[in-house]
Amino acid sequence: METFTVTITDPAHVAGITAAREAYNVSRSEDDSVIATNDEYVQFVMARAAESYAKQYGTEGA
């Protein structure tokens, strides 16, 4: 496991993350839990990106 730190300073970028999180939450069914914070959303997005990278570069299960 590795820990990464992401710093977003531009208010417009933070607002974009918030808007994306809210749109994602709206797309969830009533039975699914929502992502409550931008921190959780960025973690979610980066975990999915890392999963995609592992598939693309053949490192799954390495």
C-alpha cells in the first residue's frame, strides 16, 4: 500500500470535484451509499484510475 497526497488549490477545480461528486451521487440507486466528501470522491476516482492502469499495463495481481 502507498499513500499519496493531492492538493487542489484552485477554487474552480474544487468546485468541479464537488459537482462531479454530486452528479455521481445522483446517478446512484437509492440502495447504494453516496460519497459524502470530496476527499472520499478523489480517493474513489484515483482507486478506479489505478485499477484501469493495472489492467492497461498488465500489472494486475503483481
